[in-house]
Amino acid sequence: MDLNKLSPREYNEYVKRKAAPSPTGKNLVWAFCTGGGICLIGQALTDFYRGRGLDEAMAGTAVSVTLIAVTALLTGIGVFDLIAKRAGAGTLVPITGFANAVVAPAMEFKHEGLVTGTSAKIFTVAGPVLTFGISASVVYGLILWLSRVV
């Protein structure tokens, strides 16, 4: 079957026949358990760092650095993708999802070299998130400032 010769309607029917229904319930449970597990690990790390004498703020920083480093390492060796394939959205807990979004494109394009590959592609996924997040915070900050001035 030549997919290029199908009309849009025929192509949509073809896709519907081939697409398997997603097991939504199972996916929700896996995402919940994985995300909860990551958060549980974060809390255990917080307790660990607090037990080593760090205050709450420094323990939080240490937990963030640890989770980012572990996620980057697991992404680099290909394990995080296996976890994400099984767990789905559960791995999108902000700190681990962001670390994966930075490291994965860098790993994908490392064969193109340090500058044109890794460095140029490292923020292809996370870059727009950073750009719009920072821009939105500036706009909201200006609105807040103007509302206090007026």
C-alpha cells in the first residue's frame, strides 16, 4: 500500500486500523507510581542530607543536585529512557524531566562534535521552556511592580 497515494480520509482510516488503543488505566498507575517513587527518593535524600547536618534549604539544594546528576547519568547510559518508556509521564517530575530534556539531545547529537553537536543541541528541548518561562516571569514581575507603583 502506497501511503503517499491515499486521500486524507483514507489515511486517517488506515491510521485508526493500525493504532492500538492505549491502556490508559495501566499508564496512569505506572505514571503515578513512578512519579511518586521519584518524590519518595527525593524525600529520603532530604532526610539523609538533613541527618548529615544540612539545614532545610541546603538539603533541598543537595537533593536537586543529586537528582539532576543521577538523571543525567542514567540518561547518558540509556537507562532513563528504558524507565521512561515503561513509566511514561511519571518520569516528568520537573527536576528529572528537565535533566533528561537537557542531556538526551546532547547525547543524540554528540557524534556531530562538541560544538556543533553537543553544545548546539543541548537545549533544543529545554531551551523553549527556559525562554518562555523566563519571559513569563519578567512579564508577571513587571505587572506586579506596575500594580504596586500605580
